[in-house]
Amino acid sequence: MMQQLLIYPLLLQLFLSIVLMFAWGKVNLQRIISIVGSIVGLVFSGMLLYQVLTQGTQTMQAGNWAAPFGITFVADAFAATLVLLTSLAGLAVSCYSSASIIPARIRFGYFSIFHFLVLGLIGAFLTGDIFNLYVWFEIIIISSFVLITLGGEKAQIEGAVKYFTLNFLASIIFLTAIAVLYGLTGSLNMADLAVLVPKLENKTLVDVAAILFLIGFGIKSAVFPLYFWLPASYHTPPSAVQAIFGGLLTKVGVYALIRIFSLVFLGDSFLQETLIVIAVLTLFSGGIGALVQKNLRKVFSYLIICHIGFMIVGLAMFTEVALAGAVFYLIHDIVIKTNLFMISGLIYRIKGTVQLDKLGGLYDKYPKLSLLMLIPLLSLVGIPPLSGFWPKISLFLAAYDTQNYLVVGMVVFASLLTLIVVAKLWAEAFWKKDAELPERSHFLYFDKLWISRRIQFIAPIVLLTLVSLYIGFGAEHIQQLSTRIADELINHKQYIDAVMTNRN
Amino acid sequence: MEFLLAIITGLLYAAGLYMMMRRSLVKLILGLIIIGNGANLLIFLLGRITKGSPPIIGEHEKLLSDIYADPVPQALILTAIVISFGLQSFAIILVKRAYKVVKTDDLDKMKATDEEV
Amino acid sequence: MKTIILRTASNYLLPILLLFSIFILLRGHYLPGGGFVGGLIASIAFVLHAFANGLKDTKKLLKIHPGFLMPLGLAIAFLSGLLPVLGFGEPFMTGLWLEYPIPVIGAIGTALFFDIGVYIVVQGVVLTIIITISESA
């Protein structure tokens, strides 16, 4: 039983969404099942990470078909860490949604689809087969399409058209890349590909496949020239949906990029330079975009793009320190971005708007809540000793060592832009004098909610804030973990060995 | 056969991209469907076409002795078709909703989410 | 489309198509066929019935909402994949087979139940899609 622990978080999410479909229409029951199930999922993921850290990479050959013929599931330290973070974010958002999503949307199967989305995310992290990765990506985007349109307001539908088109296109490009790679090697198993691809003679076609992968995953992770769908759609759905989207959907693209470019396509200087240029431009354009926006949610959307740049920078430099920085940033970013969108939802619930020029006086009215929200905001900037600070040191050092002074400058510049954005946000929303807003009828303001609902709003924010405080103050542990992950990514021989020899 | 399929695949990609760059919502969906079919054909083509030798091991043999058709691309295509079936039906309903709500099928007029509100 | 020929024919075609879909489902392990195709044929049977007699009659015939078939089929497929994990300590989705074949049906294994699950899910999905589209038109 225990040697198959890696599949349990996956099976649990599938089980939850099936059970939730049976509980169609029963709103309260669905809320309870979702929260309890997510807690169990968190426990499973924690056990999995512990097992991986103590016993090394875990694998499972689905259907007992030996690699490279069957579909392999692999949990190395990287995948297991991300599964744990996904479960954590899933629990927080599940608790948050049970308070913030209106019953009509829950009745249309919100929670069931939500767990399908988490299933897709966990599957994408755990799979060791490139076509299977495509299938998990499809599960992710189909569920996210439903979540983004659920409710069917005008802005949602318009955003969904853009979101749908570009994500569908990205999947097709990804599929094309798989076709080219399969034609070249005749294999789909990533560990097998890592052995076969360096031996190929037709380097041009390998480069074509690599670029296709870069574009496909680039659209999904919203890097520089391919990000326009994100700010056009992410601010339209309810804030709980935004939280899971902002926290995890782009990160799964980043994960796929890191996985593919550290395992299959290696040592191409052209590709590395392309990645550096893309990353620098992503940092720049995301930061500038966030600066000019007036809608709180759009500000956060642009910040997602900006901070994707940090991870791509780490991948592009491809030294151990740089990768450790990228992985650390990924860990920090998942927690922080999920939290930020939940905070924007809370602000919306308190004031009835997220326009920065209309907000104000939050600190005056809710000083304790404001201080709670201050911690994630400052972590986002990376004020030492909070969580955003440590990975930037690694990235900075790596860029200095590899003499990428442009990257050094841009990492500092993007951090500065983030600081300005957060300072502006704090001044506008929290410290500015409260402008009298007209009372909205039929709108449930925060202070009119029941106390239990209010706790459900605040508890997940407190949880994630505590986690990001831990990441900041316990940075030693996270740094050790990231260094280990980076080491495993660079010396990928043990990944290949774990997949190819383990034939249970 | 390979030559013909290669040309058809190229045509499907080109036609799909052309349709996607039109202004109309319906043409956008058509373009996505066409380009998806192009990708499926590409997998089929790159999986090497072998005629008339199915991958079936004879009764008295233990291994395949002859050249055989690779079954994996077909499984991949089937999976991709099923997935795009779901996506396309979603897309069609989405387009219908979009037309009802926004009251236009001109993509240039769907820019409310990009404007400063 | 409410011609008397189509209506009469559809009354006979419905059971025949359903039987044919089950036949396709069962032969799918070694021959062309399987859960997906079988499910499509079964849902075509109901769609044809809806064309001839109207959606209301078909819904009355179905008795349950087709949306309910989705979790049901998913649960069957999920359990057939889970059985090797919980019962035998084998990896997820390992095919388990009964030792002796049963007459008429043939060898019974978890793959069959997985296919039956797919069959039910496909019916549920296709019928839900078609009913939703035709009702909102």
C-alpha cells in the first residue's frame, strides 16, 4: 500500500469530484465534503513529500506496464513539493470558496469542477510521460474554462473567449511539438526521451520541437510576448477562482518548462539566450503593466506576469544556484499569489469595489485585518526577512556569477517596480481618506455577514500568511529543499534511473 | 501517400490560422477545429505509415518478426480527438452565449475586459 | 420532423440500436469497438428518438436526468481502476482477469468494467450536451 502513496493525492481528488457530483444541489454538504477532503489531501501530500525526502524518488507504472511503454508516474522532490503546495492552496481556496461563492454557482457543480482542476494540477506535476502531461493540461484547461464562465456575466464571457482561444491554441502547439518529438524518437516517456534526444543527429528538428514546446508552455505560463490573454481574463471570475488560477495555473506551465528544459532539451546556447531575453522582457513588461493599472485585480494579474520572469530567469541561467532560486521563488509565489487574490476578494467584500481610486480608509476601519494583509504584500516585494527576499538573493548571485549583468539589473528593477506598486496600493486602499461610496443594494457587505462566514473568509488568508511567514523565517529549510531539487534537476541521471529500473 | 499527407497537414494548419485571424467568432472556432485536425494528422504522419501489417503477434511466435504499424500514434490521435470533441462542444456553447450576451460576433468589439473600468 | 414513418421506425430502432451499442461495447477488447463508440451509438439512439417524438417524450423515457449518468459511470471506471490498488497491491489500473471465461460474454476483467464506465459517461455527456443545446435554442 505505502509504495503507491504517490498516486493517493491524485485518486483522492478524483474521488472527491465524483462524490461531489453525486451530491448535486446540496450546497452545505458539498462545502463540508470539499473542505474535509482537501484536509485529507493535504495530509496525503505531506506524507508523500516526507517519503520522497527520506527514501528518494518514487515511481509507479500505471497498469503495470513497464517504462518506457506504459505511463509512468514519478514523484521526485520537485514534483512532491509542488503537489504539497497545490494541496495547501487547494485547501485554502476550498475553505474560501465555501464562504465567497454564491449558492447558485455551487449548485451548478462549482466544487466538483474545482476538484477536477486540482486533480489536473496534481496529475501534471506527477506524470512522467509527455503525452500524459498533455492530457492533464487538457483536464486543467477544461475545468478552468468552466470555472471562468460559471455565472455567465458579460465580462466573464468576454474574458473566457480570449482565455479559451489562446489556451486551446497553446494545447495544439504542444500537441504539434509532441508529434515532432515522437516522430524523431518514437518515445513519449520523459526519462526515455532524456536518453534518446541527445543522441539524435537531426539537431535542427530537435530545436524546432524545443521552440514549439517553449511557445506552447510559454502561452500557458504567460511569458513576455504571449501573456495578453491573462490580464484580459483573470480579473473576471469570482475571487476564489482567481486565487486558484493566479496561484497555480501559470505555475504549472513554469513547472513544465523547467521539467522539459532541464531533462529533455539541454545545453543549447541559443535556447538559453532566448529564455534570458524572454525572462527579462517579462519582468519589465509585467512590472510596468502593474504600475499603470487602476483595478486591484488587474494589478495583481500583471504582477503574476512580472514574477513569472523571476522563475524563467533562474531556468535560463541553469546553474545550481539559479535553479534553486527559481524553485524557491516558485514555492513562495504559489502561496503568495493565491493569498493576494483572496485578499482582493476580501477587500471587494468589505468595500464593494476593487477600483484603487474609489477605495480608501481600510486601515482606519479594520486595523487588524489590514496588518494581516500587509504581511503577504510585503512578502511579495521581498522585504527581508520575509519570503520573497531569499530566492532573489540566489538569482542575484547566480546572475552575477554568470556575468549576466542585464539580468542583475532587471531583477533589481522588477523588485523595485513591485515595491512601488505595493506602496501605491497601500497608500490608495489602506491609508487614503475613506471616500463615501454609494451603498450597493443586494450586495452582502463583509460586516453584515454571519460570524462563521467571516471566519471562513479570514481563516485561509491567515493559514497562507502563516505559511509564507514560515517560508520567510524558516528560509533555511526551504533553501535546503530548493538546493536539493536544483541538484536533482541538474543531475537528472537519478530521475532516469528511478523510472527505467523500477519495474514493480 | 506521405507527400500528400504532408501537404494536407500544411494546408490545414494554414487554413486554421487564416480562419482564426478573421474577425468573426464562428470563424475563430472553425479555425481552431481545423488546426486541431491538422495536428492530429501530423501525429499520424510522423508515426510512420506502414500499410497492411497490423501489430499482431502470430499464434506460434513470441515477438513481432516483421515490420509492423505503430499503434501508439493512433491511440494518441484517438485521445486527442476525444479531448477536442469536449473542447469544441464547449466552444460552440460559449460562442452562442457570447453572441447572446455581447450581441455581436465581431471580435474587435469584444474589448470591454481590456478597457479601464 | 414528426413524420409517422420516422416515429414508427424510431420506436423499433431504439431497442435495436441499444442492443447494438452493447454488442459494440463487449467486442471492443480485441476488435474495433469499445466503450466510447458504444456510448456514442447508444446516445444516437436516444437522439433519434428525440428527433422523431420530441425531447419531452425522450426525457420521460430516460426517467433519470442524463447528467446523473456522468458520476455513475465515472464511479464505475474509477472503482475498476482502484480495485488492483486496494485489493491486490498492484499499480493503479492494472488489468485483473477472472481465471475462467463466462459463456457468451467471455473473459471478465477490470478492463471490461472500465469500458462500461466509459460507456455510461459518454452517454451522459452527449445527452446532456444535446439536451442543453436544444433546450436553450
